[in-house]
Amino acid sequence: MARTITVIPGDGIGPEVTEATLRILEAAGADLEFDHRLAGVAALEQLRTPLPEETLDSIRRNRVVLKGPLTTPVGSGFRSINVALRKEFDLYANVRPARTLMPGGRYEDIDLVLIRENTEGLYVGVEHYIGMEGDPRAAAESVMIVTRFGAERIVRYAFEYAKRHGRRKVTLAHKANILKYTQGLFLEVGREVAAEYEGEIEFEDRIIDATAMALVLDPYQFDVLVMENMFGDILSDQMAGLVGGLGFAPAGNIGREAAMFEAVHGSAPDIAGKGVANPTSLLLSACMLLDHVEQAETAARIRTALERVLRAGEVRTPDSGGSATTAEFTDAVIRALD
Ligand code: NAI
Ligand code: MG
């Protein structure tokens, strides 16, 4: 029986790249049924809430989501719908592969995966101002939360991911030399977990700033990387830069109860409705989704077709130096399917 997934097309270019992605999934014979739901501005306009209960119910039922970019409406009470969804379903692992698809970039044959802790760290948003001498905002303070539970499950996720995907090494990046308690705990727990995989998966720990430099100097020394929330946010974008930018970067947000696969770029209001958006990021996210629901063969066929089109270079969208429309690019990928 076909697996039903929740599809949230999103805002701006979201519906365009979603349509392209679903067409390719169908052409490739993915065994999926699509339960279309709204979130973001589209939901606010039609259902008067940016995160409708029926969308949440659909995700609870289906447990797997494909999501286009969402424009966060100002003054909605949510800091961001993306953050709200991650919180609601405790999507603790943010998985960001960075793989070269188009030749001629800064590097060839990059193949890295960053696993970012998605629920803790500074991004819990426990912040406040401190008033002094008549200035209510003389200072500001933010709290970094690291729990043994949170650190353990993300590092374990990284090792299990490495095992499942035939990877050789996990690098834990941290700042325990300065943040001795929070980052110290993350490193301590990480080393404990790593010890369980000794002889199976190689392990190293490195300081975050040195890791950032090493990623640019010689990315090939890395394989799977794991780190806390904010460091992961920054380095995953840096890694996307190694392979041609956010337009080529997919993402999965994984929890025990649900998994959400999304484009990492935003809703691109500057090109929305023009039919020229590049669907690659969402399509690659859909391939991660297929891996997740045990349709890895279909995912592999789509990745091969996509790579063929990008390498041939005749049909590319404007952001990657071509002049093709979203529909033309989508047709080319479908033609390139085996
Ligand atoms: P953006 O990623 O939407 O756009 C940045 C630049 O990249 C623009 O010039 C855009 O045209 C281009 N671009 C992005 N995706 C593209 C694609 N698939 N094909 C071709 N060109 C593409 O970032 P921006 O402008 O900062 O944010 C716009 C809106 O998106 C904001 O409301 C923001 O909150 C939201 N956003 C949502 C995200 C999500 O849902 N995961 C992530 C980032 C931003
Ligand atoms: Mg980010």
C-alpha cells in the first residue's frame, strides 16, 4: 500500500517547487499518496492561522512531511512556523547533507553530512534585557541549554546515521575550551557515546572555529559532523556554500514521532510566481524522504537523473547560470529518469 505523506507547499516559490517535485516523484514511480495541507501565510489567508490544527493532525497521522519554504507572518505569535513545527514534534536531529552535484564549483566531489542538534543550545530563546541607570536595554542576556539527554541522543543519532549510510567517521565540533559547562557537557557525553562505537566508526572532536577553517582548507578530511544548534546552523550553511549554495542543499528534521523534509532556502519573494525557481533543494529533500520511508531505490534513480541534467548543463534555472523555467527543468529531469 502506498505510503501517505503530508505535503505543505508553503509560500512564495513554495507551490512552484512543490509542484515540480511531486511531478518528478510521480514520474519516478514513488509509492506515495499526498495529503495536501496548509501552513504559513497561505494558511493565515485561508484558515486564519499560520499553523492550523488540521495540518498538525495530518502530520500526527502520516508522520512524514514534505515542506516548502514558509514566510513567517509578522506578529502571529509564533517566532517562526518552522521552529513551531520542530518543537511540536520534537524534531531533534537536523540532517544536512552537502554533496557536489554540479561540476565547476570551488571543490569537486564533496560528500559531507552535518547533524545539528535542533532543540537546545542558545536557540531555546531564553533571553532578556537588563536595565541599568535609566537605560532599560543597557544589556542583554541569553541562556544556552545543554542537557545530557539532548546531547546523548544527537550524538547517538550521528553514529547510527554513519553506520546506516556506510560512513567512516564522525567529527564532534564544540567550544568546550571556553564554555566549559555547556559545551563541556556536550563533549563529555559525546565521548561517552563515541566509545560505544569504537572499532566501528572513527571519532574525533575538534574546536568549532578550527573546524570552520578546516572545512574550507580541506573538506575531504571530514565525513559526518555533529554539533549543537547554533554551531550547526552556521556550519551547515557554510557547507552548502562548498557545493554551490542553498539552492542545492536539502534538509531533514527527524524526531521519534515524525520527520519533516524541507527546502533550506526561503520563499524567495523576489522571484515568486515567475516560474523560474530551482526545485533542486526540495527535490533532494524529497529523496531523503524516500530513503526514510524505505524507497531508497526510487531516491537513487531521481538523484541520478538530477545529476545528469545538472552535469550536462543544457537545462539549468537562472540561479545556476541557465535560462530554463522550473517546468522545463522538471521535464528534463523526468526525461533523464532511467
Ligand atoms: P530566500 O532563501 O527566500 O532568498 C534568498 C535569495 O535566494 C533570493 O534572491 C532568492 O530569489 C534566491 N533563491 C532562494 N531559493 C531559490 C530557488 N529555489 N531558486 C532560485 N532562487 C532561489 O531568503 P530570504 O529572502 O531571506 O527569505 C524570504 C522569506 O523566506 C522570509 O519570509 C523568510 O522568513 C523565509 N524563510 C523560510 C525558510 C524556511 O521555510 N525553511 C528558510 C529561510 C527563510
Ligand atoms: Mg539557518
